[in-house]
Amino acid sequence: MTVGFSAWRTHNCSAGFIPQCPCTVRDVFLNVQQASLPSANEHNRWLFWGVSCCFALPAGMGTQRICSLTA
Amino acid sequence: MRGESFRLKKPDEIAKMSHSGEILGACLEHVANHVAPGVTLNALDREADTFIRDHGCIPGFIGYDGFPKSICISVNNEVVHGIPSERAVQEGDIVSLDCGLILDGWWADSGLTVPCGTVAQEMQDLITVTQEALYRAIEVARPGAHIGDIGHTVQTYVESHGYSVVKHYVGHGIGRDMHEPPQVPNYGKPGTGNELKPGYVIAIEPMVNMGRDGVRTLDDNWTVVTQDGSWSAYAEHTVAITEDGPHVLTVRPAERSLLASRKCAVG
């Protein structure tokens, strides 16, 4: 079962992933990494992937939610 | 991230994952053999669920983030995460089967796309290219290669045939949890991303659209379809990276000899 993907190109990113998020904060990744994880239910949990610049969400969650949480 | 942090798997752990993978490979072949005109998606789900339980395993998908069935079945323009229903497949459909199970705490995750009866040649070509993209990606998944090499291999092969790879969904690490780091995109640049080492176990899963790469999720919050309505195919294997190269843990009986001839360990 595949997982949703959202990625940002940050100053630490060497993977060259295509930026898909409208957020312009370059260190958004670090902000997310340090944020508390929403725990209302499994579907809303962040999936943090430990890769230098990437994290993924379950199906149905979009990049807009990421930005609103990390702004 | 769900569950434990990512860590390399030991040889004995890979051996255990091989057991779960072998059962999943047999399960998928069993379900694929039941795909025929008039068969409902729920009937295919029951075949998968029964097979898994009869072999002493736990169906992994049911209840995972609320997914209601034991297998994802995606038809035609559906890319992934289709929910089985009373819909009956029709002659000419292409049917993507994606299943996961747990044995002794170890996950296996795999899938394939099969034709229902006789399909148009262009649809058979789509299936063939998708499966071949997976095999080519597996061949490069060896120590010293990078995650980006896998994605690059998939993308260049798929796009050379005029198709597109889905970028919004990716493969993943797998082990005690179905979804572990790292992400395994179906696109990328050579030499980028994590360097593969013995002990990595990853699910490689090309998703290939006949048209453009855009996708959207239906109101059921699961079923992912192509934005342009074009048809889509998918293939997946759980692969362990060993000193000797890629070890396909979820090999299906019918593809064992083929994979063994392609620089891959199987079973």
C-alpha cells in the first residue's frame, strides 16, 4: 500500500525532489520535525520519514494542511 | 511515523520477512487467478482474506488507518487504494491488486495489475511496461545504489514509452510496520537520496498512468484516480537489500524463474 508524498526542497535536500508545497519557508521541514504530532486519530497522524527533507501523509491529506500547521 | 524508527534488518529478520512475503506472493497469485468477467471486488477480497488467514497470517490492510477491506483493488482509471465493493469487473478491465499481511510481526506488501479477460493491446502494454519498470528498479536496488537510482530507473523507462509516473504517492521502507522510512519515489536523480545498504527492506511500487501524472482522491477518502481519466497500472514487491544484491521477498510462484534470471534472489 503506497503512501502519500509531500516534499520540499530545503537547504539540506540533496534528493532533488520536486517542490509541491506553496509554503515558501525554507526550513519548514525543521519546523515540522520539532512540532508536536496531532494525535486525534490515526488518520490525522503525521508520518515523519526521517529522510533529509521528506515526509508523507496518509491518503486524503493535502499540502495545505501541512502549511497551516507549520506556519 | 507509525511504530518504531527505521533501522537496518538483520539477516534472520529478513528470513522471517521472506516467510511472510512468500505467503503474500502465493496469495496474490491466487487472487489474480480469480479475476474474471462478472467477479465482484468483494469476492476477490474474500479470496485474499481467507487465503491469508488460512496460512496463519493477519490481513494487514483491514483496519489500517481505517481501510475497511483486506486488499486494495483499483480498476481502470483508479490508481491505488480502491475499496472492494459489489462492483463486478468486466471483460477488458485492468485490475490492480495490492495486498499486505503480517506473520510473526513482520509485514509483507506487494501487488500487480492483471487483465480481466481479453484487454485492448494498449492496456496490456501498459501492464507490461509497469511490471518491467518494477523489475528494472529491483535490479538496481543493491548496496551502494541510492533511492534516487530506483526512481530514475522507473521514470526513464516509463516515460520512454510515453506514459507518466505518479509522483504524489511513493514506495516505502517496510518491516515491523508497513510504512517505514525511507520514501521510495518513482522518480528522481541518480546518486541522490539514501544510499542503500545491506539490511534495507523497501517496497518498490511503480504507479504508471497512460496520460498525465495528476491524481485525485475520491470522496471515500481512499480511492485514488487519475485526474484526466486515463487508465493506470501498478506493480509492487517487497525487496531486501543484501550483500549479494536485491532479494525479492514477495515473489509469486509464476514469476520465480523470471526474477531469478534477472540478477535477483527470490523467495
